[in-house]
Amino acid sequence: MNKAKNDEHRLLLLEARAGKIDALEKLMNEFKPLVTKVARRYFLLNGDDADLIQEGMIGLYKAFLNYRLDSDTSFESYATTCIKRNVISAVRASQNQKNLPLNNSVGLGAQGGLDLLQDDDLNDFEVSLPSDELSPEDRIVLKEQREEIVKKIKSLLSDFEIKVLKRYLDGESYKEIAKQLDKNEKSIDNAIMRIKSKLKVLEG
């Protein structure tokens, strides 16, 4: 985040807090793609993408309310943290028991840390647990779970579906995915529906 952009965000925050609705709308619209990207990292298998995007937008609004203008942290970094926390809280709330990541949700991320796949289209994927309260023993179990889930994903999805999934999780629109893969938007929509249906086997 460059200083000029961060200064622009802080100015918008000042104006929005002073009651300028246009400034707040501009800020929220600028960060909506980030909200979408974060929300899509988590599939609520019994829910809907819009549910998590809405939760992410609530997290963004909390960032707007609580960010300190004298903070050394940029607003973008702070907002990202707030968005992730709200999305993860929604995922946890959908679970019957805390820290059972595969109960009603599957987190899919490209956050680094574990190179679980060799395929070019999936080598930056990571199955991520929506919890930051893991013991060393839990982390070992989680690593094994991740590896098993990745194997299942690779076996369940076609090469085309993997390409669609990767771009979908990067927050790209159906139109953008369709253009990159030289397909129509209906084809992408159908692929995403198939992906979600196939990944339901990871629930439980």
C-alpha cells in the first residue's frame, strides 16, 4: 500500500465520518472486490456466496467505524483483517461445534505456507481452517486433513473446473473468468454450480 493511496483512504474516512455519504459509498465500493475475494475463500456448503459477502461487508463497515486515523497500520490492512474476522465468525457460527472445519464449511485459500499440490493450476491452493486457536497437535492433524482434502478436490474436479475454481477464489467475476478461459458466462456459472455440488462430499 503506497502512502498516497493510504492518505486518500484516510481523507475519505474523515469525510465519511463527517457525514458525507458519497465518501462512504466510494470507500465501500472500492473495497467490495476485496470483500468478495475474502468471502469466496470459504464455501458455506449449506449457504450462499451472498451470505458471506454480506458478512464481509459488515466487517468492512466495522473497520470504517473503528479505524484510528493516527494508526501506523494502513486502512487497507486493517480493513482486510476486519473482513476476514467477520467472515470467519460467520463460518464458525454455521458449525455445530467449534473447530470442526469440515462440518458445514470448507475454507479454500491461497495464503501460502503449505505446498500441497504440484499442478500448475492448483499449486497455490491451501485448504484453510477458520480458527486461530490451534494447538501444535491440532495443526499436525489439520495438515493431514488438508492433504486429504486436496487429493479429493483433484480427483473430483475436471481440469476446466479447477481453472474456474482458482479464478473464482481470486475474486474474478463470471465475465472475467469467461473471457480468460474463452467460454461464455453460462458455462462458467454451470461449472461453479458443479464445483459446489461436487465439493459437498467434503462435508462431514
